[in-house]
Amino acid sequence: MKRWWRPEVHARRRPFLSARDRIKRALRVLFEGQGFTEVETACLQVSPGNQTHLHAFATTLVGTDLFRQPLYLHTSPEFACKKLLAAGESKIFTFAPVFRNRERGALHHPEFTMLEWYRANEAYETLIADCAAVLATAADAADSSAFTHRGVACDPRVDPERLTVAEAFARFAGIDLLACVTATTTDRDRFAAEASKAGMSVPVDSTFSDIFSRVMVERIEPRLGHGRATILMEYPMTEAALAQPKAADHRVAERFELYVSGVEVANGFGELRDALVQRWRFEAEMEEKERIYGEHYPIDEDFLAALAYMPPASGVALGLDRLVMLATGASRIEDVMWTPVEIGGD
């Protein structure tokens, strides 16, 4: 984009930024009215997160004794928030600046704002109602009758549709997803055959997760959140590293994503509390990251220790900037950021 600080550029963006502030204030009122406490989480962390395809910004802490310790800018405040739950907090929310490398585009920015909230001792289905309230609150604050993106409209005041991932794969791709997974394993070859039969290109070196992501991006996501928001729920366990299994079907996890006008806005979990399982998942993710990218991130041992103290809990991470984009009709994420990151010849 042109330099955001030029007066003519700022004047064009000013209505979006004003709406951003109104939405943020309204969301604070929403959460505080339900007894939530707003918290602030440190951006510098021992581990930025342990997901294969998330890339962090690395830095070094130099002590007064000149001892050097590698640290990272967090990709999410999740680890810190769960430590606060372990410490005794029960209902918390935060507007956290987060940082993700290798991300830049109409919907992606290297630094953005994550609204995260957590409820201790409440089922993750409660978070679905929270998401509906967040959409309606943002619409009221922005005086918006419909959220839009690339010509796709969505009514933010209508209750979201609930759709399982398996239902979405069957409806939009003709793939029997659950026939390819068990509680502990996946059948990559059968899944590849199903995807090929559906007319998709499947490289020979693609993993189950690679195929899953391709189907999601090409066949599923563009069809979600039309007319009303979609809650896409019950992800396979392999695609939910921080979520606990669904009690009635251990093939899938207590994970959902919120889609509006074809855009993924939020990610919710019934939080996993088994430190041994969590460690195994992190190690598997980092092995895959090393294989693909030749790098890996450390595991936050303090986070794993805190899981023993954390009560049953559910949490959501929502991209505030994307929410503002949808509520205002802005076409690019930079339009709704007060001071977007300038790179090279932007």
C-alpha cells in the first residue's frame, strides 16, 4: 500500500479506523458485562507456539551478565492465558498483538491483533454463543447491516449454521472423511484416493494434513459463511493439536472455526489438559516442521507443567482485524490497522 501516513491515504482509511475503535470498545463492554477480566500477556516467550506451519520472529535477550537467551515474539497469547487459568483466573480476555512471519496478503499481516477469551469449567459449546454475540456486537458498533468480503454477504445477527467437518467434506467435496481416520491413526492413502476421485491433484509426497488443508482451501472454506456465519466443528484429532477429543467420538476433537463470507475469523477449543499427550503432539508438530522447513521451536516446559493446575476450560482466538474488515467492507487488512508494517517499497 502507499505510505499509510500520507494525509490523503489516512483520510481514506479514517472511517475504517474509527469503526475499529468503536468495535473494540463495544467488545470490552460485552466481555466485562459477563464478568470477564481483561489481561495483558507478554509478547516475548520461550516458545512462540508449536504448530508446523506457523513461523515466528526470533530475538535474543541479553542479561546484565551478558548471558544470551533466545526468545520469540508469540504467535498467540494462548500459552500465557492458560497459565493464568492455572493460576486461578476463571474468565479472561485479551487484545494481544501477535506476530507471524512469512504472512502478508489481503487477509494476512506480520503483526496483527488477536482477541482471545477463555472460560474455566464451561463447555466449549458456550463459546459458539460467544462468537454469535461478538458478531452482532461488532455489527452494531460499526452500524453494519451485513458483513461482506469479495462480494459475499453475511448477516451477522442471524445465529450461525453449525456444520461438522465431515459433513462439509461430504457436501462440498464428496469425500468420506471419517472413513479415513480412527481415534489414533489416519489412512493417508485412502484419503488421497478419495481426494483424487473428487478431482483434486494430490502430490505423492503430501501428508494427510497436506491433503486436508488443500481440500479445505479449495473446496470447503470458499463455501462457508454465505448468508449467515458458519461454525465448522469436530475437526479430526490430527488437525487439533491443542484440543481435547470429543467424548462421544474420539476420532474428532472439540475444535471449531468461525467463518464469515468465506473468511476464517476465529478458532475455538475445548482445551487439552493432558501434558503427556500435549508434549507428544508438540514433538510431532516440530518433527514435521524440521522435515519441511529445516527448523523447529523449543517446547515451553513451564506451559506443560501448568496444565496440571489448569481446570477444564474452553477458549477462542479471534482475528480482530479481520472482524473489522468484514464489518466495514474494507478490502485489505492494512486498511483497518492504525499503523501497518511498512516493508520495502510498500
